[in-house]
Amino acid sequence: MASRIFLLGLLAVSFTVSTLASDPSPLHDFCVADKTSSVQVNGLACKDPKLVQADDFFFSGLHIAANTTNVPFGARLTPVTVAQVGGLNTLGISISRVDYAPGGFNPPHTHPRATEIITVLEGNVEVGFVTSYPDNRLMRKVLGKGDVFVFPIGLVHYQVNVGSTNAAVIVALNSQNPGIVSIPNVLFGSTPKIGSDILARAFQVDRNVVDGIKSKF
């Protein structure tokens, strides 16, 4: 009797077991983005491998300094993400160049999908990120040519050219499309707008101050 109950128990358990399988690695050599496809996936649909060319993996221009005249904040980005190089699709990596005029800066922002590593090509660049609540510690350092610094994923960070000449950096990120959330823009330039009363209470200032800032976005 006991053995029969045990057997029935095993059968009951066997019927509740489910099997899952996955492969964390790519199943093809590459998946070059098909930018003409209307298929919605987490990333971009793959181009027919037979149509892929070397140029799908190529970008030229990171050696060229961008013009920082009359640009917001005195800084200009030259991105190399999946939007520029289709061969980056599914590979989880991208790279960019940022050029700064003297005093130029990249305002506080985050990358929701990537950790960032920055290398200074020329000039002196102050960098920093802030740890999460409750510490809110500022990790700050002034970098020179050849110096490297890391911004952990999701943390608010910034860069500013503290030298008297132009500066340039190369940044690499572990996402084909890291995204950027600019703190000033999302708070004061969203669509629709965040209520001024909410922002005034958050920053502990008068509503007129908030409205004045919003008018610049």
C-alpha cells in the first residue's frame, strides 16, 4: 500500500515538471541589422547573411575632431552604435567619440542599458558619477591623456573639459544601443511636462524658478 502511494506521488510530481532550454550565446556568426524590416524584436531583425558585406561591419571617422562651435554645452558626440554599423546588432557593444571645446561639458545623464568606459585622447577632462541612495557619493577625478575611467551602469555621471584647449575622449559601452537619459531634459523638457508644482517641491524652490528653467527646454 505504501509503495503504491509512493508511486502515485512520483507520477503526480512528474506531471508538474516543466522543461526550459536556452542558449546564452549567439547561434549564428552575426546578425547584421536589417534596417528595412518592420519586424519588431528586442534589437533589429537580421539581414540575409548572403547579402552581408564587409561595409556592414565598418565605420570611418573617429580620428576626426568634431566641430564644437555653436553646439549645446560645447560638446559634440560622434556615435558608432547599431544605427551606424549594422554589424553591431546582437553583439552588445558600441563606441563613440566626444569632442569638447574649452569649458564644454556633457550634462549629468545615465545610460539605462550599459556600463561606460572612457579613455582621454587629449586634454584634461573632469569626470564623475554619483552612487545610489542613501549614500549619494560623488566619485570624481580629473583625467589626462591616456587615462581611463568607468561609469557603472545606470548611475548618473558627467564630463567637463577643465583645460584651456580642446579635449577629446573615446567611450565604449556594453550595449549596441545604450540609450541616454539626460537629467535636465527628462525633468524639464519631457512631453507632456512634469507638473511644475511637483518639481518645485522636489527641488525645494519656488514654482516660478521651475517655470523659468522649463522655458529653456
